[in-house]
Amino acid sequence: MSQKKIIIAGAGLGGLATALRLASKGFDVTILEKHHQAGGRLNMLEKDGFKFDLGPTFFSMSYEFDELVQSCGIDYPFEFIELEPLFTVNIDGIDQTFTIYKDLDKLSAQFELFEPDFKAKMEAHLLKTESLYNDTVNRIVHRNFNSLPDYLLQITKVPLKHTPLLFKTMWKELCDSFESKEARMVFSLVGFFLGATPFDTPAVFSLLNYVEMKHDGYHNVKGGMYKIVESLEKILKEKGVKFHYNTEITGAVYENSTLKSITDSSGKHWDADIFVINADAASFRGQILKRPKYSESKLNKKKWTMAPLTIYLGIKGKLDNLQHHNYFLGNNFDEYAKGVFKNRVSFQKPYYYVNVPSKNNPEYAPEGHESLFILCPSPDLRFKPDWNDREEIAQNIIEDLSRRSGYNLNEMIVSKTILSPEHWESMFNLYKGSGLGLAHDMNQIGWFRPSNKDEELKNLYYVGASTIPGTGLPMTVISSKLTTTRVLEDLNQKH
Ligand SMILES: Cc1cc2nc3c(=O)[nH]c(=O)nc-3n(C[C@H](O)[C@H](O)[C@H](O)COP(=O)(O)OP(=O)(O)OC[C@H]3O[C@@H](n4cnc5c(N)ncnc54)[C@H](O)[C@@H]3O)c2cc1C
């Protein structure tokens, strides 16, 4: 058993999963977390007798959690609920609400009036994206890259038939697959799951259509998403991992190429043999380590994902007209999607996502009530620094949702919390409130994403959304595997 001491800064899913992998190998692990409880963005809000998932409400690629559990030799700590239907989409001005099923026949029936030969077109789209997934998942997604040539070599191993996808956007790919704007809009929503729009998401990410519609689907957790965090924290404590909350890292002490300690805001030094940073891998390098490559002006010029405006409502009464996951889109998709993150469209008629977690988890709301979560993807603080209008925007959304769902929500609300990007920035140190970290442009993925191994300090590593492979819960779990592999390789051990 190794007695090396490891400090992980951040108790987000990336920090917790890395701690689990390393503690399972016998390392002495300590976690330092800025917030008052674990989870990072995967957090829980409890208020007025209601519970809400603070950020993530579902995930795909559940097999990445299987891999984590199996490789650490633990019993499955939480129970999945697979969702079917996956979600609904309501487009303003169109009478039909689209219910999105994994079942292809049921799905095809939804598009009967809109897209001729939908089933054949969807099958072709899924076949193409399945092949892309199979050809890239091990070569690109599940790999550490040691150099640019190493990365390029892996890319050259991807069959040439996928090359056109490198040069187009997700929207263009969907335009090639479907004729109706309805099908294009609905299946482009995966772009928003990456925190971007289909107009600026590379077509290679269309593989998410295959992952979500066919390969794995969507999952929720019995008892709520925060069960993931609670159960991991419990196992980690049983393994001897130490947690320190309300501890924000603000400095670092290093000698030559070795990080000696990290310093918290009270001035306390925390020393260790190895350090893993779960704070944002780009802004930590800039703001704490003062690296010129990540200076404020360079961070500012990077592409960041959407910032969240989130609304948590306790509702008196039941909301039978809503599913667990629902999207409400307007009728100006191109104009809205192209302008929203740059603050170029009006928030009079925002697009938003609605989640009713009490549908699957009755303990989220008192008897006869529902807990309701609304996420409106918004510009980050670079483009919209002033959120004094958050109440007004939230009210617009609540009124729009009332009109479209058939409930007078204003009369049903018994609890209300609104978080805008500056709250998200200050809660978890998210750069300018960007909800999902660095965006996934071709020049910000793979070798071009901030590495999980520090460029200068040989005992410093990173894990989470802004390092490889990317954002979202399953990617964060993969990130913990890649980071752990790096640490163990450097110590000449096998993962
Ligand atoms: C509103 C919203 C909805 C989302 N919905 C989904 C979804 O439905 N499905 C999905 O798969 N993904 C979703 N995501 C994305 C998902 O939440 C993230 O990709 C994932 O949780 C990132 O985990 P992480 O460990 O990288 O980072 P984080 O969760 O941000 O964890 C990093 C931790 O480090 C701490 N920290 C930061 N700086 C310091 C410091 N200096 N010192 C000490 N601690 C520090 C933070 O407080 C935080 O706890 C959503 C994100 C948001 C914002």
C-alpha cells in the first residue's frame, strides 16, 4: 500500500471520482472544498420543504459510472432510473408537443406530420453517428495525449469516412439528415447539453444523438441526483478520505518544478506529494498559478459554454401536463440560438428547459406539491455583466410557461429561488459564470484542451469539465480515469 499523500482541491464529481480511484489504490487522500458541501455543480438545494437538483438533472453514458464502480471494487452506491420518454419539446406556434422516445416507432409517430420518411432518415442518422462513436470513443475520448503528434496520430486512425464531420457544424449535419426545421431543432438540442448551440458545435458531437437515442438513453437517480454525491462521500469517508469544506485555495508554493503546498484563503498551507485540481483547469492556471498562457485577457478570449439562469419553484398542486424533462423553444430558432450567448437577443421570450424532479422522486416535494426547476441558457458575465433584471426575466419565463402548460403558476408558487450567472461564478468559481466550462470547439478539445497534467509542476494534475475529455457528468467520470492513469503512470503503477 502506498502512503503517498494526495490533496484534491474541489469536491465536484471530478474530485470525488478521482479520490475514489486513488483511495482504492491505498493513497492517503484529503479533499479541500470551497463550498460548504460536496458535489460542485452536481449539488442540492433544500428550501421551504422542497428539494431541487441544483444543476444536473439527468445523464447519459451510465456505463461510465459502471466502470468507476467496477474498477474501484465497490458495491453500486446508487440506483439508476432510466427515462422513457426521454423528454418533450414544445415549439411556440406549433400545436403538437413532441415527445421524444428511444423507441423508434413511437418516435417516428411524433414526426409523421412534419418529416416524410422520418424512420428511415433517423435510422440512417443513428447508423452514421453510431459508427462515428465506435471509431472515436477509445481512440480519442478515453485517451491521454502525450504530444501534438500523438494526438494527430490518433486522429489519423479514425476512418476517413468521418473526415467531413470535422469541417461542418452539428446544425449542418442535421440539415443533411432531416428536411423539417422541427426535426432539426429537436435533435440539435444535444448541442445545448454541451453548453453551446448547434451552430457552433462541431458535427463530430452528433455522436451524442446515438449515445442518447440508442446506445444508452437518459438516466436519473433514485432519491435524486445528489444521491451520487452523498453515496460517494460516504464511501470515501469509510476509506479514510478527509474532507475540509469552506476551504478555498488561493495560492500555491513551489520550488523548481515541484509544488510544495497550496494555500487557502486563511493563509493555511496544505502540503502533499501530489496535488489534483478539480477547480476549472484553465482559470486555475491563470488566476492562481499566474501562467501567462492563461492570463485574464487570454481566458477572456477563449470560448466558454453558456451561463445558467436557474429558477427553483415550490409549487402547490400537481403538474400533470409536464413530463420529467421538457424544453420550451420559441419560433425564431436560428436568430435566437445565434445571438443568445452574446446577449444579442431579447430575453422577453427566452428559450428554457423545465424539470419536475418530484415526478420521479416524491420526497422532493410535500404531499400534493411539486418541485420545479427551470434552466435558461444565458450569456456569461463577459457578455451580460448586469443581472439586476433576473426577477423580470424569471417572471417572463414563468408567465410563458403558464401560458404553454395550462397552469397559472403565479398562483401556485410557494417557494422561489433565482440564481443568475454571478451566483454560479461565486458558488463554484466558474469562470464568468460559464456553466459547463470551456466550450468544445475543435481548437479546445483533445490536445488543445488544457491538459490534465501541469506543464511546469511535475506533481500537479487536473480533473473536471475544462480538462480532457470535456464537460457533463459522464465525461467528468472519464476525466477522473484519465487523470488517475496519469498519476499512476508517473508513479510507475498500473491503473
Ligand atoms: C445548470 C447546470 C445544469 C447541468 N446539467 C447537466 C446535466 O443534466 N447532465 C450532465 O451530465 N451535466 C450537466 N451539467 C454539467 C455538469 O454539472 C458538469 O459537467 C460537472 O458537474 C462538472 O464537474 P467538475 O467536477 O468538473 O466541476 P464542479 O462540479 O464545478 O466541481 C469543482 C469543485 O471545485 C470547487 N472549487 C473551485 N475552485 C476552488 C478553489 N480555488 N478551492 C477549493 N475548491 C474549489 C468548486 O466549489 C466545486 O465544488 C450541468 C451544469 C450546470 C451548471
